[in-house]
Amino acid sequence: MGLITQILTLPAAPVRGTVWVLDQVLLTAEREYYDPAPVREELAALEQQLLDGSIEEDEFDAREDELLDRLEWLEAQQQRLHTDS
């Protein structure tokens, strides 16, 4: 950018800065929302419940399938975020 362009676009600088900050906040929120770590923790806790005898194998299988589907979806969303940014 030349000096004249910088001078002419200077009044828009606060807007560009605000848009950049909002983009960063949105990106961080999406990364946290699509984080697969809590689902992995749920899977580990579910397995522990099965080992402790707190739940039956049928219930374990159903909940495990739901969590694995959710984990697969979250990992796909995270992959999308990494390719978009």
C-alpha cells in the first residue's frame, strides 16, 4: 500500500480493527464449541461406569454409539475450521 492509500483509508482503520477482533472471537468460540476433548472424557467415564458395573452393556453400547457419532462430527468440524483459517 502506498502512502496516499494509507492516508485515504485511515478513517476506516477502527472498523477494520473491530472486524478483525470479532473474527478472532468467533474463531476462538468455534474452536471451543467443536472441541472433541469433552466427548472423549465422556467416553472414558462411560467405560469406567461399565467396568464398575454402574450400567448394563446394552446402555453402554447405545451411549457409546451416540458419543462416537458426536466425536466424528466434532472432528470433521474441527478439520473444516483448520482448513478455513
